[in-house]
Amino acid sequence: MKELYEKMIREAMAAQRADVSTVQKKRGTKFSMADAKPYLDAVSGMKAGEGQSKAVIDLHKESVNSHYTILSKLTKTVRPEDDPFVEHYQTPVILEILCDKDPAFKKSMAEFVKQINKSEAIIGLESARRYAGFYGPTCVVDFALIPGSTSNVVNQILKATKIPDDHKKAILAAKSWGMNTSYGIGDVFAHAVESGETLTAATKKEIEMLASIYTNPVSAQAELMDSLGQNSFDCRKYMQEYRVKMEPFVLAAIADKVHYANIVTIPAYCVGDVAHHISQSTFNMCKDDMVMGIIEAVTDVIENSLMASVGKFKTPEQLVSVATGASAAAVEYILEMDGFNALMIVDLLTKRYHNYVQLNPTRGAAAELHNCDFMDMIYRGWGILDRARKIRNGSGKDLKPTVSGLPIDLTPLYTHEILNNPQWYAYPACAITVRLSALMRLADYPCLLTSEPITATLMTNVIALKKEIPAAPARICKNCASASCADFRHEYCQYREAV
């Protein structure tokens, strides 16, 4: 397995390095589609290793290739306001292919839509709670089943739907990691209520919206983009061409008996680096040297930590745990360099969230999603470092954090020139919150810290080994930061009740 693990690390880090090196070179300049070519080249190097399904790897590789090719034909650039949605056009197409090729699955989708129309009480309650901020900060498009997430509500409705269990799992996966359309629970409801409609009328509109994204996913996504003023490219043409390119690979995955839940998820999560992580918004954010420096240093921590344990991993899932645990510990350590820690930031952002709800009752459904990702990451990192500090005690030895019993190498944080010279970026004698201020910008956009290209690549590799087991959504307690530190919402999570 060592050779396989080395391959997985090599592929994951190639994806991350493609992003980071491109941003290093292009930050502060104008984004063009050609800037994302290094990421395409990195993904093109992925291969099925021993025991892995080639059909699964192809879903990832060919989706990125199709995405890059089509977008490059349709536009020269993508404006920042449109770039978050570039990874939302894939799952609607894949769902429609599955429905067209499998009448039984199409029937199950229709039954689920019928159940949505019967679920006024659930949808009304959850929409009202999300609108009012009942759950506290929550990620409406979470890849788990946390309170306030669309997956959570979909799961509740699926439990009452009489269709095969495998179809339930596929439908659930399509609104988690799969991101079937850009819609998040409660958005239509909130706007309807704020415009003066009754709660009953608002709930009816919400039901109609939810039903539409499963009845006609492609047209529903196009209409959502129309409503948001998306104009960087013709998204209808994109989805039309994406279907033509991807259909053979979807059929190959079906023939290889890849679980539908994996077929609907893999093609979406991997494409976001093209015109989203490598994009104008990223180039703008990373003009700041400290922001760029943090991304560089955390990337080095992840790679060093993975490579140090390549001969010690016992399961492929451990690679994901170490990669994400290493980044979590690294970001928490950077916070602590300025005298802050996760508990302080979770308290700050949770209090801010409740004020933000009152200031912006029609806030975008996804507004706080990355704040939640950031809080969950640093809270996990705080736990990792807290254990390490207690073990070190007063010995004066180097801090030696571990994840899953494996070491995290924090050395890059001690040696990165920018990270260790905050006085270059503020009044020198008082430069004590420079790193925190950079992290607060990254709190709105931590994708290269968490890191999405790394986890997407590693998860595809894991699924390629276990193609028949649905990988999404995560059927685990996420140990949500806000829920653990501020809000009492554990009982509303659905992770134990996942279909």
C-alpha cells in the first residue's frame, strides 16, 4: 500500500501546488482562463493505482478536463461574483443522465419530489429556523448533516420517502458534496417573508423551489443563475456541452458498478480550482503578502506531514485525516502566534453572526458557510495543539502535535520569512495582529487552507478503492465549533439518522 499512498500524496499535492504556484505568480493581475491550465495539467496526471477503479478516477479527470475546455471556449475570464458557482453546474447534468439511463432511478426521483410537496411542516420549520438564525452559524451546503444544512432537511424528507435505499443515498449525496444546483434551504422563504408575504405563502414558494431542483435540475440551476445576474458565460450552453463530454464516463462508471452516490459527487468537487480557487477573487485576496504567506506555509505543513508518515499509514482514510488535521493545527498555531486561539475566534464570529442576521435578514443562504468551515478547522486545530502543549508541559522541547497517532511537522511555520516578520506590514512597534487580520480575510475563503484541492483528490482516490460505498455526505459528528462552544444544537443534527 505504500506505493499507493505515495501516489495519492503526489496527486493531491500536485493539485494544491498548481493552485498555490499560479496564485503566487499571478496575484494582483487580471485572471484569464489560461491561468488555470497548471491545475488541469496536475489533474491529468492522475492514474488508477492497484485496486482502484479507473472509472472513478476518470469521473474526476474528465470532469476537470471538460470543465476547463468548455469554459475556455465560452469565456476569457470569470468575474468574482460568478466564480463561486462554477462547481454547481456538474451535478445537475449528472443527475439528469442517471434519470435518463435508469428508469428506476428516475421513478425514485419523482417519488422524492412528491414527498417534498408533502413536507410542508418540515420545510416551513427548517426555513424559519434558518431565516431567524435559530441554529447559529451554519453551513447551508455542508458536506455533512449539520443543523441548518440543506442535506439535513433532504435527509429528513428522504426518511419518509418509499424508494430503494441506494437511491435515497444517491439523492442525499447529490445535495451535499454533489452540490445539485446553487440553491440552499430557506433562501426563497426569507425573501418572501421580508417582501411582506405570509409564512404560509413563503413556505409554499420554498417547497416549489426545492421540488424544482430535483424535477429539472439543469433548468433550475440556469434559472437560479439568471436570478443572480450571472453573465460571465452562457451557463445553459456549458451544461449542454458538459453532458455531451461526460455521458460516456458516467455510463462507464455505471457499468463498473460505482455507487450512484459517488457518480453524482465526484465530478463537482474537483472542478472548483478552475475559475474559482484560481480566479480573480483569489488573485485579489492574495495581493496581501501575509495572506499569501499563510497559504504557502500551511501547504508546506500539509505536505511535510503527509510525507513523514507515508510508511506508517494503515488506511487510505488516514491520509485525509492527517492532511486536514495538519492544516487545522497549522492555522491554529498561526492564530496563537498573535495571542489568539480558536475559542476566542469562535466566540467572536458566533456573536457577529447573530448581529449579522438582524442586519441582513435576506442574507445569502451561503453567507456564513466559509466562516463555519474556518471555525470548525481552527477548533479542531486547537484540540490538537492543546493536547500537544499539555504533553510538552514545561520541558521546553519542540511542540509535537499528532493526528491519528501520526506527527504534524510545524517547521514551515517557524521558518517562513513573511509569517515571522509581521512588522513589515504594520506600524512596526505595534504589529501584533497582522497575522490575525490576514486570517480574518481567509475566514471568508479558507479553501486553500482546508484544503479543497487536496481533500477532493484524496477522496476520489479513496472512493476508487471503495466504489460501492457512498462517500458523501459524511456520516459523522463534525464536532462543529459553534455547537461545541456556544450554541446548543447537537440534537438537531442528522448524522446518526442518515439514510
